[in-house]
Amino acid sequence: MVFTLKNNKKILVLSLVIASIFLFTNIAKASTLSSLSSSLGGFISYINNNIIGQIKGDFCKQYILSISSGEWKADEFRTRLGKQVCTGYTVTASDKKVATTPVQTVSNNKPLPSFEDLIGDLTKNIYTPTTTLGSDIFPSQTGGELNSKQIISLTNTERKSNNASLVNLTENSLLDKLASLRAADMFSKTYFDHVSPSGDNISKMAQREGYSYATIGENIAKGNFGSSAGLVKAWMESTGHRANILNNKYTEIGVYASQGNFGGQTVWIAAQIFGKSLAGCKSPDADIKAKIEKYKVSAESLMTSIKGIQAEMKAIGSSDVDAYNAKAAEYNTYAGLYNNLAGEIKKLTAEYNAQVAAFNSCIQ
């Protein structure tokens, strides 16, 4: 028998019946009147154990379940009555299946972020090193000696006279070495180009010699130019070479010029190497990126489990409340793990991208 106490009149009647029986029973037990026969005691016992007991059982069952679900409020009469008459009463699992409604809960009551939301901003690119090359070949002339120090000084003069905001290029000994290797290679293999017959170039040489750069450029010249000033003037009159000299990305320079036999002629070959070293630019932390990638795999695995639990909950529905609520608890556990991992991925991604932005700003 399911006892639903929705009507205050029924509650009042029940209260009077229970109170009367309890009172009568107490009086009967306390009375010493000899007129009370054993048959009356048996009748009272039957009423108390079968009729009142059944009504009380149904009432207390609904009281306990309704208090747990929040259906009955604390200030209601039926709640107050239940506190008085239902002490020590418990319900079974079968009672719950009749009386409770399964409720799916979500950790923190927030929707789980999608996997795309977690890693969507981990896409910022790191700028790659660049190489710029002059390409003109200068005709041979009658000329004098070339001096690398003068060439550097005259190059900085051209930079300032054309753009006052340009910094003076600092001579770098490693770039000087690269310039000398380039000139020697052109003499030995009798070619005049930015790429050797074997496919070598300034970028490959820089990597071999240990010059890590954000950007690198090269101007070369072959001929006789009268003086260092004549050479720099010739470069400034050539579009590609001029662009290298006035490039605002460069901070360092190396120059080398030597005279020798080239295809039966005595000429000067000069190389002017521009660069910006990566030495002062901190690269993004590779360990952070590796950790993000590892966490991404874990997040994917958790999301797969969460979707599987959701499918199981849907299949159970209201057929088995205990099983459903057990799955809901499992869902919340996985959801909590996922949300914590999502927060960590967000934090690490922001940290990594900040490092990328700082690195990119440095090498530009």
C-alpha cells in the first residue's frame, strides 16, 4: 500500500488515530483495573501491529524518502509528525526504486569544455629564420684595395643617412669567418653566386659553424672597385644589395674581401654577411609543449570514457535508480578529472603561447 499524504485532512485523521491508539495503549498497559480482559488486550495488539503498523510503515517510508529528495519541507506538519513517530525506521533498496526519481548531476554544474576549446589556441607559429640575398654581378674595373673595416663603417653610414632609426651593425667575428669562407669557396670553385655548384649557401654554412640566427643575409661582389667606398656605392645602387644594407632586422655584420685569380683575371671578391643572432632570444620551452601534447591524449581518453558513461546512463533510464545514480557518480568523477585537466591544459597553453609571442617579437 502506497501512502501519499497530500491532504491535510488525512494527516489530521491519521494523527488522531495514531495518538488515540498510542494513548489508549498506554492507558491499557498502565491500568490495574481487573475488568480489562485478555481478549481486549489481544484486540488492541492486533490493531496496533496490523492496521496502525501498516499505516505507520507506509507513512514513515514516504517520510524518509521525501525528506531525502527534498520533496517534503522542514516546516510542514507531516514532516514534524514524521520526526515524532518514525524514529529508527529505514527503507530498503526496493523502496527507493518506487519512490525516487533519478537525477543526473554534472561536476560543478558546468558543461564540459570541448576538446577543441582546450587546444584551439595552441596553434601559434614560431617564425622561421629567413635569408635575403643580393644578386647583381659587378663588372671588373681598375681599382684599389678593399678594407673590411672601412666597408663596415661605410655600411653603417649609409644606414644612418637613409634612416636615422636604424641601429649601427656590430661586427661579429663568426660572421667575419663566414664571409671569408664564402669568398674562399668562390675562388676555389670558380663560381660567383649565392649557391655553390655543390648546393652550399650561407644558411648551411651558418648552421655548420654554429651561428644560430633569426635572420641572415648576404651581399657579394666580384671585380675592382677603386676603393671600399666604391664598393659600398655600387651595392647601394643595386636594389637587392641596398635592401640588405638598410634592413632593420639586422643587428650584426661580418665582412671579408680578398684579391686573387678568377678565371685568368685578377679580381677582388668581397662578401658582406648580415645577421640577427638567436642568442638573445629565448626559445619556447619544449618541455611545456610536450606536456601539453601528453595531456591532450589524456583528455581525449577521458572524453571517450565520459561519452561511454553517458550512453550507459541513457540506456538505464529510470528502470534501475541505484544503477543510474551509481553511473551518475562515476560520470561526475570523470567529469571532475576532465575539468581539472582542461584547466591545466589552458594554463600551460597560455604560458607556452606567451613564450612564443616573446620569441617571435625578439627575432623580428
